Amino acid sequence: MMDFAAALSSDSVRRQYEAALFLHIEGDLAIVHLPALLACCKGVRLDRDLLSTDEQNLVECGAVKLAFIIGCVGLDPSKPVHLEVMRWLFDSVHSSNLGLAASAICALGFVGSDKENIVRCLQSVIREDLREVEHEYVTLRALALRTLGRIDKELASQYLSSEACFELRRASEYWQKDGPSEWVAKDLDWLSN
């Protein structure tokens, strides 16, 4: 069994990433590691053009795991660390680091509460222009619309004629290029309604 506290307090970014990667096995008990994981993620200097592979993995995985932990225990606005996590996720959605931005967008779908602020954030991404550099097939707008669909399919359906929806359909084809995928079909069933 991994010593998550030791790994997250380690000077090794690789150990921090490995801890983040497996933290979900703790379920609700992972909440005790929330401040340490957030500190690890915030400790990565994002103002550099290139991060090491371990740093990139840490912030991307960390975004998802932070949201997962909050989702497991429920967002408690009376706890400053919960609010700090949400602030970091919302800020990360607009990060110039596309991997982190994409991970943060997807992570918001795991929070399970704070729906009003999450929806507002996702809608802002859906309405934004494409960034100068985007993934060839999967844009941030498409990811935001996919995440919105996981939260509120009816609301997501209002964007069926948007550029984000066109991009999401193209991303769906990309995700299924090696054959039909159950998770894509299930996740995007609202697109065909």
C-alpha cells in the first residue's frame, strides 16, 4: 500500500504524480490528502514554456483527482481548502498550458456540486474563440461541451448548432477511430437526440 502522505510531501515530482495517480483508491479517505495534493499542483511553475513530463502529469492528473475527491465528499463552502481547490480548477481552465486546461475542464464534471459556477465556467469556454494552438481534433470548447453534457444534457443540447458542437462531433469521430466505443456513445448520447 502506498504511503500517500510521504509521497505527496516528497521532493520528487514523480512520487507526487504517482500518489495523485492512485489516490482514488482511498475513496472518501483521500480527503485528508486534499491540501497536500493541491500544494503539489500549485507548486508546479506554470509560467515556463515546457514542463517536465512528471510535472505535466502531476498537474493534469492532480486536477482530476482534486475534483474527484471533492465529488466524493461533497463540496463544503465552509472549508477554505475546498474553495481553494475550486478556485485553482477554475483558474486552470484558462491556463495557457493546454493539457492542464483540458484536464481542469474535464475535472469539473466530477465535482458534483457548485453546479451554477461550473456551468458558467464551461459556458464561457464554449463561447470563447479557439486558442492559437489547440489539439488537432479535440478542442477545449469541445471538451467543455462534453463536460456540460455530463452535468446537464438539456442545457448542453442548447449548443447543438454551435462551433463547439461541431468540434465535439469531430472529436467523437477521433475517439472512435479504432472502432465504436461504449463510453463515447454513452457520454454523447444527447448529441443525437
